[in-house]
Amino acid sequence: MLIKGGRVYGALAESTDILVDNGKIVKTAENICATGEMTVINAAGFVVAPGLVDMHVHFREPGFEYKEDILSGALAAAAGGVTTCCCMPNTSPVADSSATVEYIVNIAKDAMVKVLPYGAVTMGQKGEELTDAAALKLVGAVALSDDGNTVQNAEVMRRAMKQARDCGLVVVCHCEDADMAKNYAVNEGEVSRELGLPGRPAVAEDIMVARDVMLAADTGARVHIAHVSSATSVDIIRKAKAAGASITAETCPQYFSLTEDEVLRKGALARVNPPLRTAFDVAAVIRGLADGTIDAIATDHAPHSSEEKELPLSDALSGMIGLETSLALALTNLYHTGKLDLNEIINLMSTSPARILGLEAGALIAGAPADIVIFDPDEEWIVKPGEFISKSRNTPFGGMMLRGKVKYTISRGEVVYRE
């Protein structure tokens, strides 16, 4: 395969070719000549980047395949330019045993893109008994997380971090104090008051972010803060990094694209944990992305059935899908607004998450896997959830005009999505 004339990540002002063979990048250079029956992709006018690495998805298998499964999730990922997905362990059974992690690894062998499992921090994600981190790593777990179920007990989390440190795994932390967050549907603030509902306060996130960055500093573990949504959390992470803590952080497109007001417009489609917050928080998240406080953009792709999202706001399940819109949302809200340049966005969505998890991904160099996305950064399109490849349709972005369109996704040297 030869990709001709694209604006390649790292030197976007130049027209560069990429030669691919046997699933690997052979070389990048100008004016590479095609030979024989080689497949040639004309990328003139498009950006050519390493395939996106989404370090936070929920593919629901085993146990909830009616929402999404590994193979359907991988197809949705390919449509969004994502070539590596890391799956959270809140399946049924929970991915807290070698058997369940191996099951996910085996199913993923048939996926169109790379699908890598996380192992749970605690058995059943109950926050009590630690899993065997070394055993989970041995069968393919790339990190540990109890995402969705914050480990509330600080001593349990401290021991988990020490165990993860000793076997070389990152701990990915969903940070919310359960006693404050409860199962409340919306941010505590103007919208919760308007709806007459109890709110999920930002301090519930902030206090756990502070705890976990302190535990990271105490234990020397590598800790990653998931889906950062509040201004204070961004500031805590910034200060902890400056003090030398071994932490990284991610946010999601919803936290730099939407505010809590979206709940008034879209109802339960805009219900997510942690909740959408204020314009002040959105601005702080964007500053965190721009100054390097936040290291990655992930989707927290969380599929649910229409029945689960059509319940009253207080009863509906939290979460939204995001794989097929994440790149376009980043381009629309960060690149086309002048907040970040293209290389910064690609770094946040590919190179940096690969580095955090120690994955062979996120680079367009000779010898690297031929995991590549080709996209038009300027093309406008309207989000139509009915046309999504994902099994689920729970997105608040339906009907929105976005700017930036995936044209090709190449995984392991094969075209797995073509517009």
C-alpha cells in the first residue's frame, strides 16, 4: 500500500508519501513510486496521522452485548479513525479474573482494530479485595481501573497503587466521592435547581482527584485520572505535576464541547458521569489541554439502549457514545477555534495515550504498525445517530454540524474504513 501526497503528522505543511507492507510502515518520504499491483490511496489535501488511541471505552462484552459488543465497537472505532481501543472492566462478569480478561483478548482477535482490556482494581469492582494485578497483566490487561466505581477506601487504593507499581501497570481512576455524587443525574448548580433535582457537585470529583494524586506521590505509582470535568480538578492536577507526582489525565469531548445546559435541551442523552458542568469548567478544561495539564482525549464511549435512555432523567443510565464523533468534535471545538493546532490534537488523541499505556502505537515511522487515519480537517457534516455503526444511538450531538471528517482508517496495514 502507498499513501500519496498527504499532510503527514509532524510536518503538516509538506506533502509526504507513506509506504506500507506486511502491516508495517516501511518508510515515509517524498515522491515514493508505486510498483506492481500496489494499492495507492490519494491523500492529497488530507491529513495523515497515526490511528487514534482511545484509552477509555466500554464495549459491554461479556454480559451486555445488546448495547455493544467487541466487534461492533471496533467497527464504530474504525469509522471514527480509532485503531486502538482500551476497554473498561465493568462487564458481567467483571474483568477481575484471568479467565474474563482472556475471554476479551480472544474475542478481540477478530476485531477490525486493536481492542485491549483493562483489568479491575478490586474484585467485582466493589472496592474491597484487590485483584491479582500481575496475573491480569500476564493474560493481556494493559492497565487497572474500577471505572464507574470509585475505590472509596483510601487504604485499599493505596495498596492497589503499590501492587500496580510493582508489576508495572497504570491505575486509571474514576474520581468521585460516592457519598456526595450518589446517583444524581446532573451537575449541582443552576440547571439542577431549575429542574428541582439534587445535584452532583464538582467537589465530589475534586476531593477524589486530590486524594489520588496524593496517593500517587506517596506510592510512586503511575496514576491516570479519567474524564476530568471540573476547573478545580484541572488545577489540582497541574499543581501535582509541578510537584513531581507521576500522574497523567484525560478529558472527553463532551467536557470541552458542552455545558450543563445541554441537559435542558437533550435530557437523558446528556446525562453522563461525571456530569456536564459550567462554561467556566469547559474553559478550564480547554486551558488544561492547551498547557499540557491534561495529556489525552478519550471518549468514555458508553453505549446504552434507547429504552434505558428514554427513562425519566433521574432514572436513565448515565453515559454517551463517542467513537464516531470524537475527532470531529476535537477539530470543531479546539482546532477550528484556534485553541490547539493539528499536531497537538493528534498528540492528545494518539501519541500521548499510547505513551501513557506503553503501547506500540501513535507513530508514523519506519517499523511502526501501519495504524493510520486519513481525514479532511475542514469538511462539514451533520451528526445523524441513525447512521452510526455502533449498536447504540445515545448521543447529545445528534443534529449538530461538525467540521472534520474521517476518510480512511487503516489498521495493521488493511483499510478497515473508507468513507
